[in-house]
Amino acid sequence: MATTLYHRTFGDLAAMILQEGFCDGCGRYADREQPGVWLSDVPWEGIAADDNDALLCVTFACAEMELDRFEWPNDPPIGCREWLVPAAFIKKWGRVELVSIDAWDGLLDAV
């Protein structure tokens, strides 16, 4: 079964990601630093406030348990799950698509 996660960004960056793929950023948690791309299981609300906002959907063709090692637990919980996934893993196992504003609104309504 495919797993779908979301990455919010700006439109100009989304166009570059769709063309060239993700590049690793850096995440820090509990004195641990790790490169990767932040993804979540919900399409965050509130970013679709201007014309340059964008939401990318990443659908993975691997088992969800393959993503377990990249999950960063939130304590206390913040209403979603988050992953810091290496760009190389996304390039190998993920399909990245731009979510239209209408589809984004529909996803938010379902949350």
C-alpha cells in the first residue's frame, strides 16, 4: 500500500523541486542533527494565504515501515506525524506532485 505525505513550500521552490528533485535540508531534534526533507501526514492549514504558496504530495512506493526510521515523534503531540526523509530516499521511492489549490482545500476539509 502506498503512503502519501505532504511538503509545504513556496510556488517558485515547488517548481524547482518538481524539475530537479528535493535537496536535503537539516533537522534538529533532542540534540540530534539529521539531513533530510520535512514531510507530514497532513497538509498544513494556513499556508495557502498567498499566490506563491504551494503544497507537494509525495507518494511512496514502499511499505510504510520503510519510512519508520525517518519519523520524528512530537512530544507533546501537535496533531500530525512528521518525517525527515533523505532526498535520495524520496528520489528512489517517492513520486512528487503539485497539489492544486482546489484539491488542497478538499484535503483540509477532510482533516
